[in-house]
Amino acid sequence: MSDDLPPCGIYRTVKKIGTLEEGRLVYFHNHGNPGPGVYFPERWNANRCTFSEKGMTLPGTWDTSALKPLPAEGFYRVAKKFVCCSKKCVTFEPEMLIQLGYNGAGKALLFVPELAGSSINVPEKGTPVDDDAFASIVKLTLPEREVRHDLSLPRGLVVH
């Protein structure tokens, strides 16, 4: 086992690690019992991945370069103009608000929010982009709150 483990976070496997094939989105956890391991996507909600609570411990010896670190999912702004890929299907302009997410293969997807009346809507379909795009985006701090769907009615309200 390598004593120099990468930090906990989101990664793409770029080489096979034991029975784990390359080209997978994983969350790497560098400590715990019985040891370091990877956790796989379980579902996506609002373009963000939720990883399974059950993971796979890594073999005693493995090449840490098999994990490519990925920027955190979330909201970013475009700092410098760039195109999605060599096909140049989509251009991202400076100061655009974007949401970064990933597919199950660890491919980056950018979602472009739209202003709709008094709310901002984020589409469920994103544009795949090359890893070069990471150098042109800057993480934003956006306060989050838990959404509670409380269906109880206020006291004194009678519904017929």
C-alpha cells in the first residue's frame, strides 16, 4: 500500500486498479476501516452525484496515478472563453454561470443555468467538455440550504 495516498475526493480511473476498470467516476476515501477504497455513483440529483455508502477497498499495492483528480461538482463562472471540445459545438463565454457535473465515466458535463422570471433553472442535460476546460473556470461559493417538502398545514387552516 502506498504511504502517499491522494486526498479524499472525486476521481476518474485512468488505469485499471485490481478488478476496477479504467474510465469510471469514483469517490476515493483515503482512510477508514479496513482501508482506502473507492465508492461508485449511486444516483444523480440536480446534476450532482450521490456515491454509494458501500465501496471497494483497493489492493495492497496499487498505482495512485491510476486516479485522476477532478474538480468538485458545483457552480462555476467562466473566466476565459473556451469551446467544449475539438468539434467546437458550444462556446462558453467569460462571466457565464455554469454548473459542473460528471457522467458515470467521469466525463465532465457543463450545465448552463437560465433565468426564468424570478428563479434560475438548471437544465438536466449538459454539454460534455474536455478536461482542458477546467483551466478556464473558477469555483463559486453558493450558499445551500436543505429543501424540505413539509406538507403540513399551518394551525387554524381548514381545507375542505
